[in-house]
Amino acid sequence: MEFSLSEEQLMIQQAARDFAQNELLPGVVERDDAQNFPWELVQKMGELGFLGMMVGEQYGGSGLDTLSYVLAMEELSKVDASASVMVSVNNSLVCWGLETYGTEAQKEKYLTRLTSGEAIGAFCLSEPEAGSDATSQKTTAKDMGDHYVVNGTKNWITNGSSAEIYLVIAQTDVEKGHRGINALILERDMEGFVIGPKENKLGIRGSDTHSLMFNDVVVPKENRIGEDGFGFKFAMKTLAGGRIGIAAQALGIAAGAYELSKKYAKERKAFGTEIANHQAIAFKLADMHTKIQAARNLVYQAACDKDSGEDYSLSGAMAKLYASEVAMETAVEAVQIHGGNGFVKDYHVERLMRDAKITQIYEGTSEIQKIVISRSILKE
Ligand code: CAA
């Protein structure tokens, strides 16, 4: 399949590449060590339009297609997957969910802030006992007439403390099972909203991941997204698109590891010649290149399906499953090609290897993607 990119798409790809090289690369090792991400960088991403890429211009977004978003995600992820997960969650889960299913008042109140870099959002589905098994929500949103009272705990929330706007999935009517779940918009300064300590993670360490506690948080009814009981479907529909963003992140990590490895192999000498001249290394690069191209085709296809109004649950799940496997495999091989230097932080590939792992876990583990894929192909 041939994906010919328009001039605008090429420009966006270049802008993301420049931003990644000029603004994200300096300090990426230190941010990973310190587990932080300066707010000025978030604001810059907002100014450059990376935080609301697919949102309509009337809400401050860039009004771009999914393929442009995927191109930008790929470039940012080559250098800093902590930055790109912020971009991914804000774009695919929070902004897309709000723009597609929110009321006009919700869009006016929240979207402009989320696209500009004034505020970022978080998507709160996972719980201590509801990770893959997402229908088992223990967080409750008790219906009190004109408002809900929210109680419970959410786990592993990306942008946990840096966000201001949180989309929270909670159970209102237990008897209705997943049809009794709602999606509510919470704000960080609501009374009873507690942010837990930052998780100390293997990878994407610059991104802030927290548990959140809700103690009798009063949320007005106007903050519910969609009809009563739409919350679980909202989460599933939103995640179907989110998986394309994470697939693009995995693709970027793989491509970043490959580019560093190719450059290194052409410079580093052993046994009297550049190591790229040894077949053991050249074949590794050949495998990496082939698999990355296959992953890229799947990711771009899923983006194009979304842009053309086709169902993208299947293609998005396939893209995420395959691209995340390629990311992990490529990053491990990249460390091997770099030898002792690969084990050292300054060469970047050990970070890419640590960052790759989460792409097989969040927004649905590889096993969950296989559930989505197998159910889809078996009902055909
Ligand atoms: N679109 C619309 N509706 C969907 C849907 C989709 N893609 N997928 C499922 N549904 C609907 C079903 O139609 C069903 O509704 P009805 O009964 O009314 O028909 C309902 O949702 C329940 O579906 P299932 O019976 O298939 O539910 P299940 O319990 O078998 O679970 C699952 C399905 C796919 C395994 C789901 O639980 C799942 O995706 N789990 C993984 C959760 C996940 O991805 N978590 C990631 C956390 S977010 C994150 O990581 C963000 C971050 O910070 C980076």
C-alpha cells in the first residue's frame, strides 16, 4: 500500500521533527532521571498546535486529520516518549472524546484550554481492580438529582498531577452493569479530589503517573458526557482511537532506535571495519527496517480508516499490537548493536528500550488487542 503524504502533512512531520530535535532532545536524559517534564515544554507544544491537532479551529485546535497526528506522534516519540504520551492522551482520549460526545457548553468551557497548552487533560478508567477488565468499575458516581457524588480510586493515570481536566469513568447503577457507567468531567480543584504520590516507573519517566482518590467529590450533572449510562461505550470508543496514537508512539520509538543504530553501526569500528559491514549487524538492521515499515503501514492504514469514516477498532488494535511488539524488539536489538555503549544513558537506546515496554501495556495490553482483533474477525 502506498501512502502519499500531502504537502501539509509533510510540513507537520517536519515541524514535529524539528521540535523533537531542538526542544525535546536537550535534557531528555535528565528529565528521565529526575522524572519530570517542565511545564514550559507543555506550553510550547500547545503553542505549536501539538495538543489539539484534530480539534476544530473554533475551539483553538489545528483541525488536522488523524494521519497528520500520527506523523507528529511518530517524530516526537523517536526522541521523547514521555512528551508524546502527554500529546497522545490529550489529543486522542481527552480532546477527541470531548469534541465528539461533549455538549456545546462543555466544548466551549474545556476544549480551548486543552488545545492551547493552558491546561492538559487526563483519562481515568483504570482502577486497582479494573485494568484490562474495564467493566469492573468500583469508583461510584451516585446520582443525587442535579449532581453526582463521586467516590473511589483510579490507578496509573497519565498526566495525573499535571492535568487540570479529568475524564472520569464511574459506576452509577451497579445493577445495569456496564450500561450503568457514566463518564464525568472533573476538575483538579474540586473538593475531595486527592492526587496520590507519583509512580516510580521503568519507562516514560518524564510523564507523571499517579493514582487519584475521590472522596465525596460533587460533580454537576452538566459535566456528564453523553446520555446516562453511556460512560463505558464512551471509554471504548475513545480508546479505539487512542490506540492509534499509542501505535504511532510505538512506531516512533522503533524508528528512533533504528535510526540511532544505523548511524552507530556506520561509525563504530570492530575487527578492522565499521560494524555495519559485519553481517551479524547488517542483518539486524535489515530486520528492523522491514518490521518498522510493516508497522508503519498498519499505523497509517488505521489513521486513514479513521479519517475516511471507516470502522477503525480492528485496524487500530492490529496497529497497536504489531507496532508495540516491533518497538520492544527493535529497542532491545538497538541496545545489542550499541554493545557496552547501549547500556549507557547518553546513547539513548536504553531509554527507548525502557519506554517501549509500556506500549505493550497501556490503552489495552497486547492480550486485550488480541481479544478485540479475534472478536472482530470471528464475527465476520
Ligand atoms: N465501541 C463501542 N462500543 C464498544 C466497543 C467499541 N470499540 N467495544 C465494546 N463496546 C461495547 C459493547 O458493544 C458492549 O455493549 P453492549 O452490551 O451494549 O452491546 C460493551 O461495550 C461491553 O463490551 P464487552 O461485552 O465486549 O466487554 P468485555 O467485558 O468483554 O470487555 C474489552 C471488552 C475489550 C476487554 C474491554 O474491557 C477493554 O478494552 N479492556 C481494556 C481497557 C483498556 O484499554 N484500558 C486502558 C486504560 S486507559 C490508558 O491506558 C490511558 C493512559 O493513561 C495512557
